[in-house]
Amino acid sequence: MTDFSSTGEQQTHSGFIAIIGKPNVGKSTLLNSFLGTKVAPTSPRPQTTRRGVRGIHTSGERQIVFVDTPGMHKAKDALGKYMNHEVHSALADVDAVVWVVDLRHPPTDEDQLVARQIRELPKPVFMVGNKTDAAKYPDEAMKLYRALLEGREHDTSETMLSAQNNPAAVATLREQLLDALPENPFFFPQGAASDQTREQWAAEIIREEAMKKLRDELPYAVATRVNSWTERQDGLQRIEGEIVVEKNAHKGMVIGAGGKQLREIGQAARKQLEVFLSRKVYLGLEVIVINNWREDEEALRELGYE
Ligand SMILES: Nc1nc2c(ncn2[C@@H]2O[C@H](COP(=O)(O)OP(=O)(O)OP(=O)(O)O)[C@@H](O)[C@H]2O)c(=O)[nH]1
């Protein structure tokens, strides 16, 4: 382990905390809110998160490394299996778990799947009832979720909040997480916000915008990557990216009539990148085909899912 501790004298506390839950409950939104910056993609579509993206929060002598996991679900293909595997390995390696549930609805089979994973886990679990702003019966829903952990013998705490609209409640929860960290040297340098490269980060933003625009099953058949990023002397960031589809027939569906859809995806992604980078961005996007990439272990590796 690399020792990034700020001082040799004061003891630092540092640890890994996984954010888990079924798809679409608001895990990435909560992570971004914990960090006050955007490291994870969010979208109204389930299963937007594919990698165990890490976000890092350092406060004084304490550092949390967040592991944002893909939503746990019943896997249908190699990509799905990879995503569930990410959740299992995340749980084995972390010091505590934040379990996010959606208070707008009662628990489903997928929530039970998650609860089974953590009921016996000998690590602190912080249950977060999310979306209180949009829930009709938040207390009743929370009771049903609580029941899924009945019999659990290890530390469990609860919070109800809106990851999207409740920064004060998110900050209070973050403070509780900081208090739960074990004594450890820092795992990352103090200023770091994520362990993603800027290329991975930009590729995820492009994928987020593509997922918002594409219809039916197509969003899930799309991967993105950034192949080149150069900075001009006047500060303009020139980024070249690819949207990868798994069939020739999908290419036209992504590009759209006269290239309209691809242009819209590119424009939306460019705007997000410009906001986060505070720089002018030129974004070049191309659509390419890698046949059945979701079933192809080598292609998955090539696209960074390993
Ligand atoms: N009303 C409301 N919506 C929220 C809140 N938090 C998140 N959302 C929305 O819920 C949707 C899913 O949020 P994400 O953060 O992408 O969810 P996720 O759990 O990371 O999703 P996966 O990547 O599929 O696992 C998005 O449309 C968010 O804007 C909240 O506090 N209130």
C-alpha cells in the first residue's frame, strides 16, 4: 500500500465504503452528492453504472474511498455477470456498506437479493431510504425495507433523505461514514476525487447522454470509449470518442436521420464536459461496430470491463 498520509504524526483513518442497491435507486446520485462533484454517470434508465467507479472524499485526517457498484440484478449475459461479480467483490473488500433503497416503492425481489448479500455481513451497514422528496409513504416503505434485514446482528444504521435535493442530510451521513473508518494510511493523494482516468470519465459522460437518447434495448447494447484527448494552446480540449454498438443494424439507429441523433448526443455530452472542465471542448464522435461485444470476453476487456 502506498502511504499518502498527510503528516507522519497524526493518525489517519481511511477505508473503502461500497454503495450498493438494486438498479436505479440513486446510488450514483448519492455518490456524486457525497463528493460534491460528478464522478459517476446517472440517468433515469436502470443499469447505467457498469464499473465499480471510485470516488474519494478526504476531510482532515480521514479519507473515504467510495466504491459505486452496478445495480444488482438477475444477469442475462456476460456483461450482466461482470456487473454482479463487481458487486460481490466490492462487498468482500470494503470496510462498510451503504445500502440505498427507493422509498417511492415497496421492496422487490431485487431488493431481497441485495438484503441477502448483506444480512450476515460482519461490517457496518448504513441503510439509506432515498427519494423522500417523491415518496408518498416514506415511513411505511422504510419499515418494509428494514424488515429485510431482520435478524442481522452487526451494526446497522438508517437515514431517510433525498440524494438529489438534500445536501445537508447527505453531509450528515457522510460525517457518520467518516466516523466509521478504521485506522489506516490514506489510499490516495489528498486532492484526488476519483481513480478514473479523464478518458474513462469522459467516456462515461458520453455513454450517459447516449443512454438518455436511445430507445428500447439499444441503450444497453452501447459502450463508449475515448481514444484521444489533446489540449490546444488556447485551452480548447479536443476529445475523440467512439460509440460502440454490437450489430451493423444498430449503427444507423444511433446516428439517426441525417446524423441528427449522434449530433444531439455529442452536443449534450460536450456541454456536460465543458461545465465540469470549465474549458471549451471539441468532441468528435464516431459509431463503430464490434460484433456482439457484450458476449465477447475479449471485447469486454478491450472496452475496459475487466
Ligand atoms: N426524485 C428523486 N429522484 C432521484 C433521487 N436520487 C436519484 N434520483 C433519480 O433516480 C434515477 C437513478 O439515479 P442513479 O443515481 O443513476 O441510480 P443508480 O442506483 O446509480 O442506478 P444504476 O446505475 O442503474 O445502478 C435518476 O433519474 C436520478 O435523477 C432523489 O433523491 N429524488
